[in-house]
Amino acid sequence: MTPALLAIALLAIITLCYVAVCAGSPFGNCRKCRGFGFAMTTDRRGKLKRGKHCRRCDGVGKRIRVGRHLYNLAARIHRDGTR
């Protein structure tokens, strides 16, 4: 197998795995708050405490994955175009 075919096959496998992840679990943890829904801060003694409400995920702690967002966009365009 040539290196080009190997690279194409590997890329196809990675893409199909990501599609499966997006289909099975369309939401991932928020990158800003790491899934907590709020920022972690420390008090004067160094003890962790709850910080501000996360604006990116609206305090839920989850965000929609990029692949799922692209799929939703394509489905919406197709649905609007075939009506």
C-alpha cells in the first residue's frame, strides 16, 4: 500500500469515527468552564469556590460539537430548500 493510500484510508477512518461520536453524543463539555457551568475561583485561603456563571454555555456545562452543528446546518438548508 502506498503512503498516499494509507494516509487517505487513515483520514477516512478518523472522519467516520468522529461522525459516530457526533451521532452518539452530540454535546461535549464546554471548553471555557470544562463542563462545570461556572468558573472556579479561590478565596483568600486558597480554597476553591464557585465563581461566575459561564456565558458561553449559559451555565449548562455542555456545548454542541462542531460536526453536529455542521450537520444541523446542512439539514436545515436541505429542509428549507425542499419545501
